[in-house]
Amino acid sequence: MILRFAFLLPVLGLASAFAQDRSPVEPASLPAPDQAVAPVKPSVEQLDENRYRIGKVILDKRSREIRFPAKVNMTEGLLEFVVVHENGKIHESLLATDISPTHLNLAFKLLRYPASRELYSKVNEDGTLSSEFEEASPEEKAGARIRIEVEYTDGGASRKLPVNAWINHAATERTMPAVPWIYGGSFVYNGKFVAESSGDVAAIFLSNAAIINFSGEDNENDEVWLPHPTRVPAEGTKVTLVIAPFEEK
């Protein structure tokens, strides 16, 4: 289907969004300079008046929702991520997905979500991380705040709840608060989109490589978050992640 280009014009800004190379943050997780990373060539398919598909990622220009498939990856053990690519850090992620992180980031761009880098540590000239964070305008901060929900089938019934409800604090045994997640957009290093290389999609423990990061307390502690002991379904359960603008309640 031939698309009407008015909605797709923001994609032209994607190149400039990826243009600035940044120093590596997690060298062990990045590909070696001579390691080939298959290029991703997104194609956008129009599904109906409001919905489009990029690979396995579906976006709705009216609701600004982004949807993509995943599966339960862990039901116990420490968590650093909500979701990673199935070839990424699955030993520390609640969910796993086979979507392209590039496709997900393009969906954010097409829906005009501004990337806020407020949670990304500045990088020193020697490549080490600074104790300071990068700056973001008030408009970027407001526009980058999102919620992440999970849809799944339980006993034949469809259920939908915030993904925070599936995560517990090890010390307090309380459910992760329903604070916003932050779209940061990852970065480019040596001409490669790092989220695509590392597989980091949504991080609980702050990750400059991840597209999305948790904004709440203890997001700099990798030893406190666990899958909820009674709410998370069995490993392998298929789910749909739903991303939308965060709304204060």
C-alpha cells in the first residue's frame, strides 16, 4: 500500500537523531569494531486509518500507542531489565522479544516522542562515565514520559496491567511504584545503533544503551528488583507490551 507521506515526514529526522556518535558506555556489551552487525532496513506498512506496522512493531498515530510481542523470560532472580532482545542479556530480564530495537525507536520517532537524556550519565573524554547526567529541556522531559503495560491471556481471559505490577523490591517486598518510564533513545557508536547491537530495550537498572529507562528510586541498584512471586505467569507465556504517554492519576 502506498502511504500518505504527511505522517511519515518525521522519519526524515531519524537520520539526524542517530547521527551523533557517542563513546561506549558498556564496552563488554558492544560489538567489537570488526564484528558485523546486520543492517536493519525498516519498511512501514499502513494497516488502517491510524495504525502502521514496522516489522513486528505496531504504532497508532491517534492514541500514540506502540505495541509489540514478547514472552515471559524469568519468574525468579535479580532483574536489571524489563525487556531485552532474545539475543541480549536474557539472564537478567523479565521479558524477551524478537523485535528489532531499531524498529521500536523508529516508532517513537514517527509518533513524535522526544528523547530525554536526563537519566543518561555524561561520558568523560577517556570514555568513563561521569557522575553528572545529561541535560534535557522541560518539553523533552514531559514528552518522554511513558507508561508500559502488559497484555496477556490468563485462563482464557484477556488481562492488561502496568508492567510495574510484575516487579517487586527485594528489601521492602513492595510492588514497583507506577512512576513513569523515560524514553531516552539509546545512541550511536562507531556507526552502529547501540540498542540494536546490545539488545537493551527497557532497563530497570540505568543503561545508556537502552531505549527506555525506569525513573524511580533504586534505578542505580542492580540487586533489589525481582519478578513478583505470584503475579508473573509461567516462563514462555506470550504477552504484548503496550507503550503510551504517561498520565498522572
